[in-house]
Amino acid sequence: MANSKKRRKKKLNARGKAFLTLFCLAIILVAAIIISLESCRHKEPETSTEFTLTTLSTDVQETLPTETEAPTPTPVPSLNLLGSIYSNEAILIDAETGVVLDEKNPDTQAYPASVTKMMTLLIACEQLTDYDEVYPLPREIYDTLYYQDLSTAGFECNENITINDLLYGLQLRSGAECCLGLANRVAGSETAFVELMNSRAEELGMTGTHFMNCTGEHNVNHYSTVRDMATLLRAGLQNDKFREVFSTYVYTSSATINHPGGLTIYSTFYQTLSSMDFEGGTFIGGKTGYTTEAGQCLATAATIDGHEYIFVTFGAYRNEGDTSSHLHTNDAINTYRALAAVLQQST
């Protein structure tokens, strides 16, 4: 009987301990839940978090260096001045800024004829400094000319003329003997001089040009573009001697035995004009060119309201029944007149 009571007492004690353990666990669980709920209740609102992030982001951005925006270039209006010209290729640029104002097939490779001689002139002006130096034209030059149909300025074999005479004879009369004489004087031969021409063209960025001679004589591998020639003329006008020669329309050479009174030569370009002035402006100068394959070609510079412009054309061919003889000059005059009118309207 006593043993039975002891066993019951032990069972009750065990049950009490188990109950007490469960009760403690329940209290702990409830306390954890209450603490969790209180924590959530005291968290900062989401709007406060967003504001803090935005503020931080703004602060970071303010510490970074800001890039200066490039100014928007002033748009060049479409002038549409070249719609009715004879020339197949043409370009009109601002000589002072290089900005293209209008163009027609500007990168088409074509034959430049004697417009080539602008490069011959530029290199000679850059390479030679003593323009009074006497240079007798050697016989081999005239042997070359004998087999070629090239224009000459009128100087004779072994005539003691000056470098200055050669420069003006090249530009004004498109004299092939002057080109070959300058090529020999500068580089020792035309072949070596042509290497200088192609090298200078590369320096100027004339990517559509390749020279085979210094005169513009026709050769299928001798070509250029009006864009390249405008680039060349723009560079030339920045050379004082080039500009002086390019803008002259009549010149008398030094006196020689062959020409005691000197040889008076006139610009082939100015001979195509009735006046150096046109409505709205004045020509600075020009270089003509012509072969059967090239057609009429012309590179000119002009001043309109004190500002300089360059216009270059290739490939002007007379239409059937057209009696105009100077198509390239007509293109230049009409284009410059139209430009002057547009500029006048915009002021």
C-alpha cells in the first residue's frame, strides 16, 4: 500500500515538471511574439527611407565633376545654288572657315586638267625663296613639249628668266614650260616633283587626288575632286606669294635677250571676263583648265561684302546648240551672284 502511494506520487511529480516546462516555453514564445510586434511598430516609415536614399544620391552627384556640353553648331542653310550649272562637279565653300555652302558631286574623281597647276604653284612658292634667281630653261623641257599638246607662256629655250617669271607664267598663261622649269629647279626632275605633289596632297587631306604630272596633261591615273581642289586653293591663299601670283591678271617678265622689253602675259581666266566685278562682289583670281577628256574646269576665289569664298568646278561641257564658250566662267559668275543675293537678303 505504501509502495503504491509512492509510485503515484512520483508520477504526479513527473507530470508537474512536464507541465511546468511546457508553461515556461509558452511564456517565452508569447514574449518573443510581443517583442517582434513592438519592433515592427517602431520602425521608420518607408517614405523616410526613400527620402534618405534620394538625399544621399543627390549628395553623391554633387561631388562628381560635371561635363561642359559642346555648343550646338550653327546650321548652314541649304542654298541650292548649283541646280542649273553646266559643270558636272562643283563645290562652293567659305574660304575663311572651310564650311561647305553648296556642292554637286564633290567627291567624284575626275580629270582636273590645268587646275592641277595650283599644286605646282603652291609647292614652288613654299620651296623657293629667291624669286629673282635667274633660271635658263633647259632644252630637255622643250624636247618634252615638242611631243605634247600643252599650252606655253611664250618663254624660249635657254632664255634667262627669273623664278618670278616662271611663277607668273605658270599661273597667268598656264605655261607648261614654266611648270617643268619649276619642277626641275625644285626637285631635279618632273618625276621627283610629282612625288612632292602627292605628298603635299596627302598632308592637306586630299584623299581623292593622285597626280602623274605637274601640268595637268591627261592621264587616266591623274585625277582629283572639286572638294580636294577647294582644299588646295584654300591652303594656297594662306601663302603670301601664292596669293600675290594667283590674284594678278597681267604681268610683264624681266627683260632678256629674247624679250628686251619683257614678255607681257595676261591671265587666261581674266580674259574670259568682261570685268573682275560681278553683281555683289569681286573676283580675287582663278585658274582655268581644259582637255577634251576633262571638259572645262575652273578654280576661283571671290570677295562678297569683305568675306572670301572659293568655287571649284570640273567637267563643263557645251550642250548641243549652245554657243557659250566659257561655261566654267558662267557657272562661277552665276553662282557667286546667287550667293551674294542670298547673303544680301539675310542681312
